[in-house]
Amino acid sequence: MNLDAAFSALADPTRRAILTRLALGEATVMELARPFDMSQPAVSRHIRVLSDAGLITQRVDGTRRPCKLAPEALSEIDRWLAMLRDALTRNYDRLDALLAEMKNSSEEKNHE
């Protein structure tokens, strides 16, 4: 999966809303278009961007094309975000240790 394409797709609020709806379960293009004040072709373009980014999948069911979340893509994004969270936690832990060391050093100087 291309993280750049995924985050680019997620930058649009309509596409995020579509993903939120799909978190509830599979839905057709018409069902996804219903809450938006835009044409079905416009919603289809958003769905294509999400699909090209690997965030959703579509299957053919007669004339319907139900969409659903692609869990493996969301897992990859989550792994990338977890790596960042871990890095931030390590940075904060180092900062906490440095501040504790500075506080102890300051207290020692005040007792001299």
C-alpha cells in the first residue's frame, strides 16, 4: 500500500465520511451518496480515489457494486502511526529523565 496515496485520500472530508459510513458495514455507491449534496458520479469519483489508495474494496453483485473497508490498508496506517507514537513516547521519556536529572541537580546545589 502507498501511504502517500492513503493520506492524500484521507485529506478530503467527504472521503473520510465515506470511510466512517463503511465502518458500519458494506454499502452500495447509492447508499454512500445519499447523505451528500452531490451527484452520484461525484461520489463515485471519491470512491475511486479511496479504492485506488487501497482503503476500500468493491465487488460486483449484479448491477450493484458494494464497497467495504480494506482492513489490511487500515492496519498498515495504524502500524505507521504506532511507530510514530512509540518514537514520541521514547522522546518524552528521555525528556522526563532529563528534567528529573536537572531537578535533582538543582536541589543538590541548593543544599550545599
